[in-house]
Amino acid sequence: MARPPDDLRRLAGELATLTPEERAWVLRESARRVHLPPPPADFTPPLLTGGTRWIGGDLRRGDQYGDDGR
């Protein structure tokens, strides 16, 4: 969810008034909250099947998709 510019300016002002230790704590805490929670204990990632093994050839993007700018 995007915040209005006025809210961001207010937050930036509050951050600027903190001591270096407080600012480090706030940044560390906010970075910690960005991470996704661990998956449930019973989670099993799906196993992809199909296709064959790579038998050689160039793996450059232009060779894979042509030169159409993808």
C-alpha cells in the first residue's frame, strides 16, 4: 500500500530527529519485518517434472529468444 508524500515527509522528519543508535534500531527493526515468515512445518515444495536434460548449445538470451528485443 503506497503512502501519501506528506506521510513520507513526516516519517523522514521523525527519523532525522532520532539519535544514531535509535535510527539504527528503527532501520534494523523495519528490515526485520520485511522478511517473509517461515513456511509451515509440513510444507513440501512442489517437485517439477518433465522435459529433458540440457544437451548443449548456447544459453545466451539472444540465441534463446531471437533478436526481437525480449
